[in-house]
Amino acid sequence: MISRRRDKDGRVRVTFALKEDRRVSLVGDHNDWDPHAHPLVRRANGTRSVALVVPEGTRIRFRYLADGGEFFDDPDAEVEDNGMGGTHGVVTA
């Protein structure tokens, strides 16, 4: 699930949440695809989530990276070709 919430300063909090038992990180152009920058945190409701705060209108190109090196896309995101024979998700804040 991907949700957006605007604040009064024109920024948007984009929250990425998944039902996953394994460790997962959010990687993308927002963090130079660094798997250590945005790990999803386990929540009491059984999901894992992480949030980014970005200027409104920002396009976030991303994937999830699970333990073991498995990349996967978010089912709620628009998916586009990544130019390397695969895909990545895109969300606009």
C-alpha cells in the first residue's frame, strides 16, 4: 500500500507499506539505490513500512529489495521499464 499526505509547507509524506515477514528496504533514485538508507520497519499491525517526505510533484522511481537480494515492485505503483531489461515502480508525490 502506498499512501500520500500533504502538509501545509507543500511537502508530501509518501508512506510505503507491505505485508512481509522478511526484511525489506526501499531503494530508488531518492537514495541512490542504497539498500541501507530506507529499511521498512516492522509495525504492530503486521506490516512493514517506511515514509519519505518530498516536495509535492516529486516522481519517485523505486523498487523493494528483500533479504537475499530479491528485487520486486509494489503492486499499487505504476510500473515502467527501467532501461536495463527490468522494471521499477513510479509514484508521484
